[in-house]
Amino acid sequence: MNKNECYKLEIVDISSEGMGVGKHDNCAVFVPNTIMGDVVEAKIIKVAKNYAVGKLLEIIEPSEFRKDTSCEIAGKCGGCQLQNVTYTKQLDWKRKRVQDAIKRIGKLDGITVLPTIGMDEPSHYRNKAQYPIRKVDGKIQIGFFEKRSHTIVDLNECMIQDSRNTEIIKIVRNFLEQNNISIYKEETHKGLVRHLLIKTSYHFDDIMVCVVVNGEKLPHSDKLVDGLKNICSSICINVNTTKGNTILGNKSIVLFGEEYIEDKIGELTFKISPLTFFQVNPLQTEVLYSKAFEFARLTGSETVFDVYCGIGTISLFVAKQAKKVYGVEIVESAIENAKQNAVANGIENAEFFVGKAEDVVTDLYGKGATADVVIVDPPRKGCDEKLLDTIMSMSPKRIVYVSCDPATLARDLAYIKGYAVEVVQPVDMFPHTNHVENVVLLSKVE
């Protein structure tokens, strides 16, 4: 293939990054904004040793799985890669993605991967939105980044965010314009307002609005409060004076209401601050955790380790059927939240430890701690090998692996010895994106 030449391609798959994949002379060609089943004309813009990248020129024959979308920024925003794919096909593709990773990366055959559990209504499902703010040609832009760039796609409404965010964006935009508030410039580290963070509660009417600023104060903040106080239960600023791409700083200042909002998972209530990590899809979180609870097969007599426990959501969710739960998390503020959440929910059989998972679990095991069930919910990079070695030495009856990345999941499943993978359950936590969560049950081989 040659750069700048045009080719007719049949798109046969979607890559893990959400790009259509065609083939020409056994060379894979990645074409953004295409889906499996499309026949397209594409111009080659990059040629590498084993692949090429094309720019879509024309859809000659649309796929039977292609659908129209009402999103005004579809194809521009970097957020939703699969919005033009029918939802049923999205679920099928996510299952196939998991199957392929387990076979190709994990080199594991015969693993049961169940159909992906989807949503009845896969729109407006997110309870958290982080909008970068910039000023371009004198106009304030609040939106999301374009794919692989720091150029903002200005927006009024997002089809996967809480519908209440639309009015909040409008109020914040008007406040910034009318009061001539300076907007942060990433290139110079000058200017004040950097991001708008909105968190919403599914089970309550709580809304938190947090304006991230490159300083300690927000001028005319009383006017912002006046505009938002009838909608929001918490209004604050977050101080982030660092250079770079980190969105939030460590300090938040409350302008109105409480320093947190509340939401529920099952019967448990959790306090959520600007810095708190909380799953972004409340309906599917309950599905995910219920499946993890089912796989744990607790009778009330088991000791459970919940590793990478965050604010203790899974720990407290399973504590009702466990004898004892140990939660481990590296983020100190998350562990403090976990302890507070345990007290608030009247749970006394959960104990939390802060530190690297591989160090804390190994230390506890060295001091005589044992586990009947281990639950791991690692970040995208997967589990540390030292942690997996310790878990295998602890020899629990079951390991429940909650994963947000099929590739590292497959790698870790291949590494774990002495356990059989009983079942993999994909859960669609992020409809219209290329992401998929999984819950895996591993049972000790006797």
C-alpha cells in the first residue's frame, strides 16, 4: 500500500480502540468512523510495517449494523467510538473482544465467556463529567477533547451524560462570559478556570458542581452560586496550580452546600467528594457487583480480601455475607472514605489498609492472615505479579477478578496457576464506547 492512494475496503472488524479494520493484501488498514460491515473508500495517510491508517472518504455500502445517532458531535468527540453501531451489535462485539484477548494474549482455550450484560436504556447513564474549558478566538468552549488531541469540541448536550448537565453548562458558560473570568491556557500556564466537574446522584437529587481553578479563589463566585443553588446541592472550587494534564488538585473549597453528595449501591449509601472515585454508571455498577457477589459464593463464614478496594464499595457490598473483609487500597483518602462509609452503613466486619496491594497483602499473609475468597479490581494495568504470587500462596477457594481491560485480564489469567477459569461475564458499563468490564470466577483446582 502507498501513502495518499485511495482504496476500496470492506471493514471486517473494529479495533480495541474503536476504529474500523479493513484488509488489503493481508495488510490491516485502520479507518476511523467506520464499523464492521461497511464498504468504504479510504485514503491512506500512514503506512507502517504491519498496518496502515486510512481516512474515510466515502461509505459506499453502509453496514447492516450502522445506525444514525442524534449526537451533534459524533465523530468529532473522542468519547464514544461505537455510537453508530446498533446496541445489540455493540454487546456482541464486546464479548468477542474479550474472547479474542483471552485466546490471543492469554493463550487460553475453552473459556466460557457469557453474553455481555447490557442496559435497557443505554443513554444518559454517566454520573460524572469532566469538561475542559478553553477560550478560542474570544469564545469560551466547554466540552470534550477531540480524538488524540487537546482541541476541544464545544458542546451543549452529551447523550451519555446526565441530562441535567446541559443546563449547568449553560449557566457556567454565561457566568464566565458575563464576568470576564480568565480561562486557563495550557501552553503558558496562565489564566484561571481549567475544568468543570459535575457529579450527579442517581438515587437522590444531589448534584455537585466543581470549578477547577489555577489559583485559590474564583472572582464573583457569589454570582455563580446564585445561578446554580436552585439546581445543585454542592458547589465548590478545586485548586489545581500544577502544570500538566492532571485535572484535579488535592484541595477543594466549598462555596455552597455540603462538601459531598450521596448515592447508593444496593442498600449501601456512599459519600462522594470531588476527589472520590465512584463508578460512573450506577445501574450497571449494581449489576457488576451483584455478579461479583454471586461468584464469591459467600455463606457467612468466609474471610474475604478485597484488593484495590477504592472507597470500599465492593468490600461493603460483600460484607453482609462474609465473616471478615480486608480492603486494600494505595490511595490514602480513599481508605479514609472506606472507613467512613463502613461506619455510616453500620458495617463492623470490614477492616481497611492503605499501601501498595502487593506489599500490604504480602505483609498480612506473612503475619498469618488467610483468605477463603480474594476479590481483585485492579486499574487498567492489571495486577502486580508479586500480588498474584501471594494470592496463589494464600490458596483461597475462589478468586473473583473484576477487570476493566481485557488485555491485562487475559495476561493475568494466564499467569495464575492452580486455578480453573469457570466463567467470564462481560458487563457493559460504558455503552457506545469501546470499553468493557468483566467479572471472572476462578476456582481452586483440587
